[in-house]
Amino acid sequence: MGYSGCHLVRRRWAKDGPKDTAMVATGSFRENPLCRRQGMIAFPGAPMADDGGRSEGARMPPLADGPSWWFPLLCGAGFGGRLSYEMIRSPLTSLYARHLGAPTAVIGLLVAAVTITGIFIKLPAGSLADQFGFRRLMLAGMMVTAVGPFLYLLVWVWPQLLAVRFFHGLSTALYAPAASAQVAKSFPAQRGRRLGLYGAAENAGVVLGPVIGAAALAHLGFAAAFVVSGGIGLLALLTILPFPRDALVHDGRWSTGEVLRVAAQGVRQIIGDPAIRLVGLIEAALYFGVGTLQAYLPLYALDQHIPILNIGFLFGAQGIASILFRPVFGMASDRVGRGPFIVAGIGLCATVLATIPHMGQFLPLLGLSTLFGLGTAMVTPATTAMLGDLVRCRDFGAAMGVFGSIWDAGHACGPLISGVFIAWIGYRSAFAIIAGVMVTALGIFLYGNRKKISEKEIYK
């Protein structure tokens, strides 16, 4: 069954058995093979019963979002976890690496090590969350967030720092897919808005992390800065402890081989879906550009004799724009569809990226950085919500894991590839090439979705 022109049937279960009611409006729909084997009718965001989809109740479409008392706690945990994580990611890691005597060429690897971990871990982590529950994976990730910063105190040489960085990458690799899947599955009617709000909370930590990290380093030194980061991570861990416990998909008697087999099956189902691959491609393309700016906008600005404090404002403006507008664009995508925001956001970010090397003054660069943040605010809530629209049954965690791995691949490759081009042909040509890659990815996305997909809610 295709993505467009799919008439979905809502079944009404009564004493005399199932009866088909009126046909529901057409919408974006993908028939999941797992759902089909279980004799189910797949509806976007449909919650599964504890029996794995064998009960009649599992076949019923969701009519409303689930309870939301835990959502503010999740946003608080996302904020605290990101704040702790980003304090060390920038600027502490690069400065500490130089303090330890790491070669300049190695510093980039030390900074990117946490993202490389995410590329390989998010794939299985998301699928394991589908089996063991989102809360368990979130707790595991937050434990790494809380413990990781204290391990930096034990580092004396840069190879040790590399090992700690790879371990620290487990924090978001385990936590992020489970948290996004929890939101996407729990709020089918407000998926874009809720994901936008949660993304804004995380981005607040992304914006404040480098500022607080730099301030702690300037006034207290490396050791105290790591302790502050660890303390914030501990608070974030405590925030998610009240979450309700998840029901296990299996009865706890599965062997390790069976668990891995089911995890691999979920990942294969997600990777095998071309629509999900296209959504992942768009997010990877976006973060291909984000990673490029994170690595080389500071160096370009320094070459233009812009003060270091003002360089911090460039990233602050970008982050604030993303925080403020993510919920707005996420809610709007629930109403008018995901596609327009993906197209507008990628187009805006690519244009900004190509324009930056032609500007040498602070105020124009500040405006461009703000517009880039606006573009990311358009794309990420829409892509994450679109992923939730496409996923059925118990595949939310696996989908977010695959999505996160593709995302991290783009994020890690951006600085590496753009650095080669900048050294070879300079900023203007290199940034133009990166922008061209983003536009090309958008073209592939649009071509793959050439059939018109309705983004309207299925249940009115």
C-alpha cells in the first residue's frame, strides 16, 4: 500500500463482532509488515496493548493523546542533560585537549568522538528501547551523563581523553532516541508541537552549556568545571526517576540472542522503509551544515578580526532563534503539513551557509546566524514528527535510533569534509559546496516524495 490515496478503515468492535464504519480521510500511511503479520490495521501513533498487539484493543486507533504529567519533567531532564553535555563539548574539550598537549589534528577527533559513538550506538539503542521500555534506556543514558564528567578528572594524557570522550557519547546515544520516541508515541495528535517543545528545552541547554562552561573554566579551572557539569547531570538523572515504569514487551525470559534478534529485526524494518531513509537524509543534510558552522564559523570570524565574545553571540543568536521558534513551527506543521517547513528550512539554511563567507562584519553575520537558527527550527520538529507519522506498532524506538544515527553521521562528517575543502579552495567555495550538498539532499527528498502526501490528521 502506498503513501498517497490510502483510505483507512476504522473498525468498531461490538458484541456482534467487528464492523467497518465510514472510510477515514486519506493520509500519510505505511502498512507495517509486522502489523500485517499480527493481523492489525496500522494507524499513525496507535498504541500497542501489552500482549504485543494480539488483543482487539490493540487494533483501535488512538482518539486522544495520553497523560502528560511527566512531559515537563522530560523537558527538564532534556535541558539539564544537554546543559551538562554541551558544557564539556564546547569549549572545554578542545581547550583541555590543548592543555594536555594533543596535536592540532587530533583535537577535531577528540571533539567529534562523542558523535561518532552516537552513529553506532543509536541504531541498536532505539530498538532495545522498544523491548525494554523507554524509561530504562533514558535512565542508562542519564547515568552516563551524570558519571561521565567526573571521569575527565582522571585524564592525564590525550589518549585517555579520547577513551573518555567515546564513553561520554553513550549519554545522548542511549537517551535521545528513547526520549524522542516517548514523546512521538505518547502525543499522536500534538506530535509536532510536543516534539518542538521538547527540542526547545534541549536547545536551551545547548545554548547555555558553552556559556556556563566557559565561565566555570575562566573562574574555577578545569577540575571545578567538570564537577559542575557532573552535578548538573546528577540533577537531570534525578528528574526522570519519577517516570512511570514501562511494561516489558517480552516476559524477561528471553536469551541475549533472542533480544538481539528482535532488535535487529526492528532496525531492518525501519532501514528498509524508503520514506524513513529520506527523512533521515534531510536531517543528516541539515546537520552537515550545522557541524560545518560549529567548527569553522569561529575560525572565519577570527580571521575577520571579530572579538571572541562577539563570536559567542553569533552562536547564542542562532540557538535562541531555534529555541523560540521550534514549538511554533512544530505546532504549525501539525496543521499544514511537514513538507513546507522542511523545504523552507533547508533552503534558508543553505542560502545562509553560502552567504556567510561573503560577509566580514559582526552585525551581518549576527543576522545570518539568527536566520540559520530559524531554518533549523523549521526542519527538525517537522522531520522528527514526520518520522513519528510513518512509524507503526512498537517501532518508535528503533525509528528514532536509526534517525539519530543518520543525523550523527551528517553531524560528524560536516566538519571533516568541509575542513578538507576549506584548506583546499577556501571558505567561499567550500561553504558553497556544503550548501549545494544540502540542496541536493532536499532535491532527493522531494523526488522520493513526488506523489503528493496528505499531512492532515486521520481522525477528525
